[in-house]
Amino acid sequence: MRRSQSGQTLIMFAITMTFVFMALIALVADADTLMVRYNQVDAEALLAAQTGATDVDTNALYRLPSQGGPQYQLAATAKRTCESVHLNGGTPLTHRVICNRPTANTVTATVSWNVSLPIPLFMTTATVSATRTGQAVFGGQQAVTVP
Amino acid sequence: MTRGSPSPLAGEVARSRAGGGVCSGRWSSGQALVETAVTLPILIALFFGFLGAGVAAQGFVDLNTAVYLAAASNVTAPAANLTNPSGPSGEALAQQYANDTFDHTLAHDSLLRKISFGCPGTLADYAAGGTITCSGTAVLEFSKTPLSIAIPFDPTISAQARATRSAYRSVPVP
């Protein structure tokens, strides 16, 4: 009886530790991948917001005071300009940018990426997302004071 | 030898079994040493591997940030260098902006060594509304750290970013 039980703990310990180490390796690899991907979507959101913020409505900017100008605001195409930013990696279904204009002179870009995890132990994919907001910019000099 | 009296041979066997226990204890202490010798390198390799993965991820993040900031810097450069007409052209100035941004951002990570960086493009790419693609490559120098025990090579990593220039770029007033 004793002889048949000897070594049981060793086997249980070996099996348990195998799962523990596999989980640790998966955790580290997945966390590192998500960290790198988050940084990328954050940088892409920054560029998208910056690109959208350069699409100034020049007609409103140079409108005469008698016509209610000048107005410092983004063009109607700012959303489309913001969404034209190039995204590296993924597919259009998994890696996308959505822009909107919360106010007349700001544009907000949200980049999200449904990332495939390198070691799919706990889950196969995870979504990282970053949002950045840009204010209208026009060259090196500001035409009017932004309210 | 009378029936009922314990056999001296039986006593020997019993002592031998007891001795076996002593022998087993000695063997156990040896076993622990061997087990430690086998598992310790694996544990150290795992530990260094985890650290290495973290350092590599940080390297990727730093390189990516440097390339994206450089691309953003390139597209915000003035269209022409009117403050110094004899200096570099608008395109060269944009390249200089990008290079300076990339170099100074990369300098924050002492383990990254620059291999190459550039934002190649035609004149149309550098014109107002043009799109520029910047690429950067660097070596992640594990050899500078104790991690080189577990990771005996320096991987080369690269990143790419594309940025769109403003359609209404102005020039600085001289």
C-alpha cells in the first residue's frame, strides 16, 4: 500500500507546476503583446487626431467680420480626414479608427484593435483601444483666439 | 538455536533494514541536491526569459513611439525654410525635424541602438496634403545587460508610421 502511494506527491507536484508555468508564460507573452499593441493604437489615435485637426475650415477662417467671421473651426471633412490615417497591422474588421467632432474646432479619434494573443490559454483575442482629441491647428500662427 | 529465541540472522536483517533507512536518508539528501541542480537553471532561465520579454516589449514600445513622433514632427515642419533661405530646403528641414525627434526619443532607452531611420518620399509627398511614411530600425542590446546569459543575441526590431501633412501649411514669418 505504502509502496503504491510513494511518488504520488511528486507526480501531482510536477503536473501542477507544469500548468502554473504554462499559465505564467502565457500571461507574460499576452501581457507584453497587449502592451505593445496598446502603445501602437495610442500613437495611431494621436496621429489621426492630429491629421483631422489640420483640416481647418478656411472659408470660415477668412470670412469678413461683417459676415460673422473670422471663425476658427474645422471643416466638415475633418472627420473623414481623421479617419484616413493609415493603420499598421490587422484587417479593416479587427483594426479600425472612428472619428467624430464633439465641438466645432475639435476632433476625437478612437482606434481599436482586436488583437490575437500569441498564447491563447485564457482567451484567443483581446481588444485594445485608445482615444485622442485634437484641436484645430493652422500653421505656425493662430488666426484668432480659441474660445 | 532453540525455537522461540530470536535468530541472530533475523536481527541482522532488522539492522540491515534500519541501516537501509540511514542509507535512504543519505540518498534523499543527494536527491535534493540533484533536483535543485536540475530545476534551478530552469527557474533562472524562466526568470530571465520573463525579464527579457518585458525588456523587449518596452524596446518595441519605445521604438514605435519614436517613429510615430518623428512622423508627426515631419508633417508639422514648415513648408519652406524662409527663416534661413541659405539653409536646408523645406523637405530637408522636415527630414531634420523627423531625425532629431527620432534620435532624441530613442535616446531615452539606453538599450536601443539606432540602425537606420528615414522618411523617403517624392516631392508630392512633401507637398501640402501629402502622406509620408517613416521607418526606423534599431538593435535591442541585451548584451549590455545580465540578461545576455539567457538571451545570447541582440535582436533587430523595426517600426513604421504614416502621417498626413496639413493641406494648409503655412511658413514662419521671417
